Amino acid sequence: MATVTASAGTPNLREWAEEVRALAEERDAVILAHNYQRPEIQDVAHHTGDSLALSRLAAQVEASTIVFCGVHFMAETAKILSPDKTVLLPDPGAGCSLADTITAEDVRAWRAQYPDAVVVAYVNTTAAVKAETDICCTSSNAADVIRSIPEDREILFLPDQFLGAHVKRVTGRENIHVWMGECHVHAGIDGHTLRERVAAEPDAEVYVHPECGCATSALYLVGSGAVPQERVKVLSTGGMLTAAERTSAGKVLIATETGMLHQLRAANPHTVFEPVNPRAECHYMKMITAEKLLTALREGTTEITVEEDVAARARSSVERMIAIGSPSRGGE
């Protein structure tokens, strides 16, 4: 097995990448990587993107095996959409603090309080939770999902409180009940830090993920006139990539997990991209290492399965999500 070094661009890492691609071809495998993965994982993957883009790819790829470099709920979603394929997650311990804030039992109890409500689940949830919901969404199509529901219907939105608050703002819908969950990484990118960075960088643009604790502060800065509206954008990770390709700004401050910077810098080397909070790193996303990816391809570890009845119920919810809106980029 190739010895893997810690930094990209070294001969050993190139040897590793060559072996990974060769093994993927031998195994008839496609490697999917989320935007928050380590740079070398993003670079070796056949496809890198966000939750919605990767979900669509998982439903369409012809390869018999999907190696998902992300977190557990993403690999589950791939299995739900491609039940006949083998789905591997290089580290089964790669979880999600947001997904852990709600269980299937919680959804059933909440639905019992609002029996006529439509349950909308952010894709950052377990298969068991998806099976209890009516439709999934990502951060890019959440507003469109809400707008697709008749205005007289109550909505239960789960599990992210910041994304829920955002879709209430942009849709103007008041009959949305929001679960009080959060991603510990995005919640840690707070309004105080954002305001300090914006004040220190008066010419920089600002891209804010709607899961962030600072999303409300970002909109307040615009609404109060402290920051011009064109400087601040609330975007999914896919939306950030599109905006990065188009911007002529000298600097852009990024409020999301720091793994996103790799894709943004590659998309536009003429702009400086800096994190609002450089400590905003998801340790779950970084659990997929070069060695673990190689081991997964060599040994077929670790296969992700979803109980057939759970998968069948979850599949309809995920497929409804995919059907609403078809941007080339957009998602978690």
C-alpha cells in the first residue's frame, strides 16, 4: 500500500491518488466527496459537491459501487436512492451533530401534536428520520420546497433552527414550526465574529451559509444599511461556488465549514477567500483520511445498509426533494 503524506502535491500523495483511481476502476466504483472533505480527498474524487448534487449523482451513476467521502447520513441517502448498489463509507464513525439532534421517535411525537402539518426534513438527517417525513430539502431548495406546500398548511421544519428561520424570512410563511437543532460548527460562526470581520474588511464580500448562527446578523447588517446589500449573500455551498466563479471582489469572507475554501480558491484564484471563523472545522468530515479511502477500496469497508421498509419510506421523501428545482449546483 502506498505511503500517504499529509500534504498535497508530494510524490507519495500522487502515488496514492494513482492507486486510488486504479482501485476504483478495478472495483467499478465511483468516489463522491463532499465540499467539506480534506483537499486531497476532494481532488481524487470523481465528483465533488454538496448534498443535493451528490444525491442526484448517487441516483444516476452507473458504477456498481459508490464510495462516499462524507458523513453517515449522506452515505445512507446514496443507499436509499441506489438500493441495488454497494455503498461504502471509509469511516463509519463519521457522524453529524445536526442529524443527532432529532430521532424518528421525536418526529412521530411532534407530528402527533400537529396531525395535519407537512413535515419537511433538511437532508442532514438519518434515514429513520427521513422515513417519518413528507419531503426533504437542502439549503438551496428549502425555500422552493416550502413554496410548493399550500399556504394554508402548517409546516414542521426540522432539524436546523437557523435554516428554518431563514426560510421563514425568505418565504414570509408564518405557519412554520421549527425544531431547535443546530450544527455545532455552523452555530459557532456567530454574529459577533461576523460583525468584527466585516468591520475590519470594509471592501470584502461576505458569503454566509444559512445554517450559521450569524445568518440573522448578516441580514441585519444589510437591513440596517451598515453593509451594502450586494456585499452580503446567504448561500448554500453550491451557491457559494457559483458566486465565487463570478465575483470580481478582491476578497470574500466565508461563513461555513473551512473545507469549502479549497473549492472556492480553485474556482477563482484571483480572489482571496478567507474564513470568518478559521476554527470552523467539522471533525466528522475530516475523519475520512487518505489511508481510510484506500482501505475502503482495497477491502470493501465499510458497507452502509438501510432496512428495506425504512428505505422505501425515506426514498419518496428524498425523491420529492430532488424533483423540486434543478439547479446545476446547490444543496447543503
